Amino acid sequence: LKALATRFGPERPISVTRLEAYRTCPYLFYLENILGLETPEEPRYDIDARQWGLVVHRVMEKLYAGGSLLVEQVHDAAMKALDATLAEVELPVFWQEVTRRVFANLLPDLVRCEAELREDGFQPQKTELSLNGNLTKDIAVRGRFDRVDANAVSFRVLDYKTGRPGNFTPKAVIDGTHVQLPLYAWLFQQAKPELAIDNFG
């Protein structure tokens, strides 16, 4: 607790992601964030999950960097964003091509999902948004949102997941075993109290 107090406190916010990691396994949090221990990685012969997550997040950030798009524009704009992202990340040519093919296979689902999100009148407003807030006088948190969609009166917080979706079910939120998205929504509402929380996911 003393080590935690020196690293996190009212003047040193803890990220929402780290708070979620602490809730999941305090001991692993201690090993990684207090002792700074890392598990050496074995050689890989596939796309590293973190690298794939980085690519997807950057593509989605670039896709809406200029604001909302018509759904009909999403496919071509996403492929351009992918090309720009692959030019930035260090992937061998072979894995760049694999990434292009995997992304192209997923793109129709992405376009369909975007169309469903727009049906209720919500449009992408912010991507990669950073906010801070105080849960209590002793607990300051910060979060980096993947995306916020809004209409005139309410908003939705969206978080892109390329890994384990099982931790982010409605049951996990209701049971209180998942706090990341509810805290992100709460942080955004503190910054925009005129907007109601419509949903997150």
C-alpha cells in the first residue's frame, strides 16, 4: 500500500485501464506496475496481438480524424487509413500483406456495425480522447477513450477490443466485475454534463 501511495494519489492519477488491471489481479498489478517485472516473450510466428490492436486503433483513429463519414465512405476511407498506418508501423512486408487481407475480410462487418450505430442518430465525435477526473478526494483517474459518438442530447462511449471480448459483457458491467467502460462514460459526462449517457460498449 505504501508503494501504491507513492505512485498513485490525488496528484498522480491512475489510468482506468490500470485500475481495471488491479481489480482483475492485484498481485499481477504489483509485479508489473510496482516492481516493474516483465515476462520475456517467446519468438512468435504470427501477428502479435498487441501489434494487431495498435494497427486497428490507429486505423480507426485516422478514419474519423476529420469527423464523421457517410457509411458509404467508410470502406474506402478505412483502407486508406490502413495503408497510412502500415507505413508508420514496423511490420515485415509479409505481415503487412497478412494484415491487409485480415482487415479486408473484417471490413464488411465493420461497415455493417457502423451503419447500425448510426441508425439511432449518433455520429462519431471524438477519437483517442484523454480525460481526467476524481472518483473521491483520494482517487484520481484518467482514461483514453477510443471513441465517443453523440447526438444532440446524449452520447455513447465505444472501446475497440481486438482480444478477449468476454470481459466486456453486459453481465460483467451489472455485476461490477468490469469497470472500464462505466468509468469512461462517467468521466465523459463530468466533462459534458449537458449530455446524458445513452450507452457504452
